[in-house]
Amino acid sequence: MADQPFLRCEKLVKRFGPFTALGGVDLDVYSGEVHALLGDNGAGKSTLIKTLAGVHAPTEGQIYIEGAPVTFRTPRDASNAGIGTVYQDLAVNPLMSVTRNFFMGRELTNSFGVLNMKQMDEITHDEMLKIGIDISDPSQAVGTMSGGQRQTLAIARAIHFGAKVLILDEPTSALGQKQQMEVLKTMMRVRARGDIAIIFITHNEIHSKLVADRMTFLALGQVIGSGTKAELEGEDIRRLMAGGAEMADLEQELAAI
């Protein structure tokens, strides 16, 4: 893992009118690591990743890439800086081929302006194979792929087009156990490259323990805890997953219902 974080957030604040969605978030993400971002609904995870992805401009604070301050006015700015975001809905067309989805908006053409399908098929196959999925026929419709394979397609696409930080938004949700393991294995293969950082947004404590090198917990737009798996004991993780509240307090509230 690199000594200097590839991506750093310092005191990021995001307000929507009187509502503060992020209240001064600090986050360091290193190349070659999986950094899990955990928290309940409304914790600020979505606002944070949309700010990193150039969808929202921070109200206060600064984002740094390799130590240099950056300003993202659009998602294109974030993409050009090496931040690739794979959202939960994946933005794939199930009726189009794997290759056409891989190159959507960035198709390769020959000197006559005709799509170079052979070259695009080869690249699609090779890039997906690098992270563990062997698609024998890239011309097949994406709708024939499993949910885990679709996630791998979206990840391979982001890496091929220059992502150095992969933001994965709940990539294992709504998948069966076998497909979840496909995605987790893909994340581990990407991490093994050593040159890409992964921000893994999840509600799943078990998945974060399986693949994450470090974890950061958000609640009400604030960082309430962060550390490696070794630094965070099981009880700490459970307490932080509960938004910082003591489990005994939660049990008392439930008992009173």
C-alpha cells in the first residue's frame, strides 16, 4: 500500500439549504486497498460518494488527488481525475451486447467510421478475464449474464477507461450468495493489482470484514470511527454499525416498544 493516499478528503461539508448532509468528513484512501464505507440509511454515504464523483460540489472542505487539490464541477471532471463510480443500478442496457455496454459512448471505429467490433470484442474479453470472468461470447446480451457478472463488467469498464479509485455503491445488495461471492472475489483481484483503490459502500458487516483493509463508519454526516480490521474489535464494529449508540441503549428502546 502506498505511503501517501491517492485520494484525501479534508473536512468535507455539504449542505442542502438548512440541512447538513456532511458535517466535516475526513477520509484517506490508498492505492491497493479496499476501504469499506459503512453506515445506516441517512448516514451520508450517498452524499459523500456523489461529492467524490463530481455530482455535488462540496459546500466546504477540499478533495486531494495524489496530494494536489482538485475541484470537480462535473462527473466528467472526477472521471478525468481517475475516479470511477459503479452505482447500484449499473447503467447497463440488458438488450445490448456485453461489448456494446463495455464501450457505450466510447466506441472504436475504423478509418471509415464503422464500428470495429472485432477489436472491441477482444478488449472486452481480455479486460473481464483479468478480473476473473471469462466471457466466451462478448456479443451475448448483458441480460443473459448473472448479477455478479454484470458488476464485473461495470468494474472492468471503469478500470479500462482509467479509474484509479473505484467507488462501488452497494455492489453485493440484491444478489444471491453465489453472486455476492463473485463480486467479492472480483474486488480482491482488483486489489491484488496494487495500483487501484476501492471504496466499498456496504451495509454488510460480514462482507466488509472479508475484503476490507480499512473501514470508516458514518452517522448523520459525521465520521464516528475508522481503522483497520485489527484496530477495530468485533464489539467496536457492532457499536459503530449501530451509529455509535451503545447496544444496551438500543435494546432498551426496543424493549419499550
